[in-house]
Amino acid sequence: MLFYAIAGVWFGFAFIVTLIHYYYAGAAFLLWMAVVHGGGLVLGGFWMRRI
């Protein structure tokens, strides 16, 4: 857990939130990752297309 804590401090808030969701989501974690991070990629693509 020490390495996760150090990585959270090093990589920032997003890593800590992902780690927290990993422990609380349980079996639904993969679905959470697909929806949230996949949705972020889609929104980023729309934003880049607009520029």
C-alpha cells in the first residue's frame, strides 16, 4: 500500500480517485473504468475535433 500511496502523491488526484473506486466498486470496477475513462476519451476527441 505504501507504493500506491507514493504513486498517488506522484501522479496526483486522478490516481487516488481510481484507487478508491477500485476498493469500493468491487466487481463493477471494470465497467466503471470503461464508462468513465472511455467517456473521457470520447469527450476529448470531440473537443480536439472542434479546435
